[in-house]
Amino acid sequence: SIPLGYFGGIGLASKNGILFKGSNFLDVITKIDTVVMDKTGTLTKGVFKVQKVITKNYEEKELVSLAAALESKSTHPIATAIIQYAENLSDTANLSETAISDLEEIAGHGLKGIIDGKVILAGNTSLFKKFNISYEQAVDEIEDTVVLIAVDQQYAGYLVIADEIKEDAKQAIADLHALAIKTVMLSGDRESVVSRVATILGIESAFGDLLPENKVAHVEGLKKSGRRIAFIGDGVNDAPVVALADAGIAMGGLGSDATIETADIVIQNDQPSKIVTAIKIGKITRSIVW
Ligand code: ADP
Ligand code: MG
């Protein structure tokens, strides 16, 4: 039978908005020595806003509506920002009426689809490299997230998009370090954005431009080196790495269904500081059980 202390631990966690899917994880969480985190939606709000649009041979409205038409098929936080921006531009054609065929969501890269017989791409510099399309040099200097647009293999402009860091993220990282836990951030976003966020938050090591399989390889490497890992993520692409971690944690509010399903622990209000609360509850439970 399960000792009473574990029930108490699960109940206490639940009062704090943390769902443990099994009492064993109350124990596992006390043994982790490395917390690996996703960026978008985990440490940042995942609420992107379009800051700027740069076009080449296109009107802003024309470019934005092409991008938004494509993004209307995606649930990525970047897509939401672009659709919102397009809707705010007056006389933008009704997005839902734009016919799109052959839509592909390329994980960690962006989108490809056909509109009015033209191949439209919307995504990051890796997407453009994959399709062998050159873009303005200035893009590499931008510190925010950039969505590049191409029409029939021709660079057509880009949107600059920014996201905000969550209020409790910095304290959460400091509290983890105080518990002698190492912090790592793995992100599909550009290296420049990732290293800026890592510096602001005081995260020890951070890697950008990662595809879902690169995140998995990274966590496998850490596990082989003997680290006991908690991974926190929110995205569709995070499910494999959540499954691989000793303690897989999902953000319950913003998180994708697949990630929440796979997770051992769910943080209901999406606050990263709840990982610290979870560890503390695990420790209290242990002290009662043992
Ligand atoms: P993170 O690991 O930070 O959560 P993701 O793996 O979700 O990031 O996405 C990685 C990158 O792929 C994004 O920063 C963006 O450049 C690109 N991307 C993904 N989905 C889209 C989309 N729908 N539109 C444009 N770009 C996208
Ligand atoms: Mg994410």
C-alpha cells in the first residue's frame, strides 16, 4: 500500500496547482540535479507581438496577409501574433477565405503552402537555408524572433516578433541554483534570442536553433553523463523530450495536449517557479514518508 504521506504530498501539490500523475514522482523530483527548459511558452509568455514588418517588392498588407493566411493553419504562438496583426490592418482580405493547398508545418522551421499557385514560405533562417533562399544580412543582427517570407523561392520580406519573459522566471532560476540544481535552456528559436534570454535569467547553459531531435539528443547526452533530469516544456515538439526526462513536466495552460499527456507532472498556471514548489513538496513528503 502507498504510505499516507504520498497522498498528503499529492494533495498539497494539487492545492498549489501542480498535478503529479503518480506518487513516485514526488520522490523522483527530489533527486533531480538538472532542470532543462524550453524557452517559448515555458520561460517566456509565448504571447508574441509583431513589432515591425520589412518588405521587398510587396506592400506591407499584401505580405502580411500572405503570411497570415499560411499561419492560420498553425497553432504556434508566432502564428497567433501574425494573424492578430493582419486582422488589425484594415481591408485585409478575410483570412479564412484564402485557399491554401499542400500546407506543411516543418517542425522547428516554419510553414510552407501554396496560395494562388504560388509557393509561400514563412519561417526562420533555417527554413530559408533548407530551401536555399538568400535573405537580407540585417536579419542576422536582429535580436528578436524573425519570420522570413518567400514567394516562389524569392525572399519577400520579414516580420519581427517579440515575446516577454514571465515575471517569476528569474527568481525560479535563482531558487534552483540555491538548491544546487543546474539549469539548461534548449530552444528552437534563434541563437541570438536564446542567449539574450539566458543572460537576463542567469541560466547556466543555453542552446538555440535546435530541432526537436536535437533537444532529444541533448537530454540523452546529459542522462548518459549521469545527470538526473527534469524537463519542462509546452510545445507540440516537446513531447519526446518530456518522455525522456526522469521527471517530464508540462505547462498545463499553454501546453499542447501531447505534451500534457506525456508529462509526469503538470504545472496548471504555467509559472516556472512551480518547479521549485514541486521539489519542496517532494522533500516535505519524503521527510514524512521515510
Ligand atoms: P521553442 O523551442 O522556443 O519553443 P519551437 O520549437 O516551437 O521553439 O519553434 C522553433 C522556431 O521555429 C521558432 O522560433 C520559429 O522561428 C520557427 N517556427 C515554428 N513554427 C512556426 C510558424 N508557425 N511560423 C513561423 N515560424 C515558426
Ligand atoms: Mg515551446
